[in-house]
Amino acid sequence: MEYSHRHRAYPTETVAEGLEHHLDVHRQLYNHVLWDYENSPEDDKLSEYDQNNKLPEWKRKWPVFSELHSKAAQATVARFHRYLSNLRKKKEKGYKVGRLKRQAPTEYRSVTYSQSGFDLNEKRGHDKYAYVHFSKIGWVKIRYSRPIPDHATIKEVTFKKETTGEWFVSFGLETDDTNLPEKPDVDSLNTSNSVGIDLGILNYIHTSDGKTVDWLDLKDEYERLRREQRKLSRKQKGSNNYEKHRREVAKVKRHIRRKVLDYQHKITTWLVREYDAVFVEDLNVQSMLQGDGNSRNKQDAAWRQFITLLEYKADLHGTHVVQVKERGTTKECASCGVETAKPIWVREHSCPSCGFETDRDANAAMNVLKRGFSELGLGWPEDTPVETVTATDTADFQRVSASHVIETGSLPS
């Protein structure tokens, strides 16, 4: 299993200058790799292996490239071909894709050292700090609040400068699957230890067993963002004041992203500890954001990020996570399977065929649960949640507050 740890870094002024310089040289190398690829014959495009073999020649021709560590330079070549591969995959799926562009200084913000060229010294720091040495740059102090597990191997290290001007160091880790907890036997799954999740609109999530989790309140953060953006619009672009307020805007945006990510960490930790199996919709987030209405809330939800975290946590806690087809989960009746079209503003499900009534999102969550069991090749249990679910004309569903989720999800993972 592969995962990563990210730490705030505090380089000295001299080392920060070295990091900046190497960032720029790697950016130039990336742009040269792009140029070299585009100027190769259409019927014989260069591979990653071909361009890695060209690195010694480029270093002789342009001495600035010889300042880079060999593994870091190879990682930059690999980055270009990874981006290229991602474009091809999107094109194969029918997306309209453009071409890779040259990276400007403001766009290229990270460098990766793979396998070698770095060294972690946990004893050199004091309290919750450690030091990382990057070849040809120097030692960088990091906040080491989460040590590397003994059973994990460091595969790569990345340093990055955020738009706020802050530095971060990330460790790419790999651990043997034998060190992970075993997942429960599929045959042991039932409606009491499994759950279907509907990523909703009125609530952040709605579960098939009648729980809802509220949306994260970001009103104050967005009001502050609007204020800072208004201040930025009144500054002359390129001036010191403009740069100062650009960083303020970046800090507010970063705060919003971190708050959403932290909330998702808490929810996903709660889910994988509460259930043996979690079923969730395989959402096409890109097409949803392109649709009309409520796009900012959809982006704040960061559903694809939520699902990624859920799958990552499931491996650490021994929980099954299965994605199911999302098409029709809202229209289909969880009781009889008859489809009924419902506009987005209709928040209740009322089946004209069997008379089953419940909350719209609860019905979708139960359908997700049913599809999850089908995906695993399990039969639908007789004690289905449809028979015991709270109907819309009775008491409300159990509402799980944000504070409860944060409290139960804050334990070490």
C-alpha cells in the first residue's frame, strides 16, 4: 500500500534560495522535455526511457542541468510522461483534451527525489521537529508531528512551495500489505454492519441506516475571501501591495481547502470505524461541476477527494469500500425498484407503485447499499433497511452533528 505524510517545512534563508533555484531549473528541464517530445517525429514519439537516456547529453550541453540530482531529474521527466498518460486516458474516455503547455515560474512549484538524493534525520531536531537533507541543496527543518511508521519505507520525498509562500515536504511511503488489518469476510456482511452513502445536497452525506451529517459551515470564510479579493482588485498588478494581498487571498483559499479536507478526514475515519463495509456512488464529478446551479457547493464537497480518502482509510482499518454505479439511485424505489422521475427540488420519495415513502437521499442511500451487495455477489438480506427505515411522515432521521463526527474521527488513524 502506498500513501504519504506531509509536513510543514522551515528552510533557512540560504536554503530557501537553493530550493527556489532548483525549482526553476527543474521547470526549465520540464519545458525542455516538452519541447524535445513535441519536436520528435509523429510516428516515433520519444518514451520516458528515451528521454532519460538523453539527460547526460543535456547536462553536458547545458551545464545548469548538471546542478540537479540525477534521480530528481529523472522524476521530472517521469512527471511529464505521467501528465501525458493522463491526457491520453481522458481522451480515450471521450473527453476533449488539449495539449501540455510550458510551465511558468508561478505554476511549477514542486520537485521530487525518488529512491535517493535525500536523507531524513529524526534525531537532529528537537521536540516535534526533524531535518531532511536534499542533495545539492542542504538541510531543511520540518515539523515532525507524525513520525514515519517503522513498517513503512520511504520511496520518494517531495518539496513544494505553496502559493502562500509556505514550504512543505511530503514523504511517499510504502508498506507491506501483511502489516494491514484483514478485512472482514464478505459472507459476514449484512445490513447491520454495512452502509450505503449518498453524497447529498441538503446534508453532506446521508446513510442507508438513517443517519445524516451536516454540511460544513463556510460562510465566514467565503465572506473573508470576498473582502480580500476586493482589496486585491484595487491594487496595481505587479506592485508589492498586489503581491502582499495576492498572498492573503491564497491563504484564505488554503484555509478553506484545509478545513474541507480536515472535515473529510473526520467523516471517513468515523465511517471506516463504524462499519465493516461502506458503499458509495462512483460520481462523475467533472460533469457535475459543469452542470448548471450549485457548482460551488459541489466543489466544496470535493466528492472525489472524499472517496479517495475513504478508500485509503479502508485499507488502514480493514474495511471494504466499494463504488457502485450512481445512475438512477435517486429515481429507483428502494422497496420495489420502480423508477420515478423527481426534480431536484422534490426532497421526498413517494413511490406510485408500492406506496413506499421516505427522504429522497435516504432512498438513494438504500439503493447504493443494495447495489453494493450485488457488486460483491451477495444476496439482498431479508432484514432490509426498507422495512425499518423512518418514513417522511414520522420522526426525523438521526442527525449526526458535525461536532460528533469531528470528535469520533479525531482519534489517531
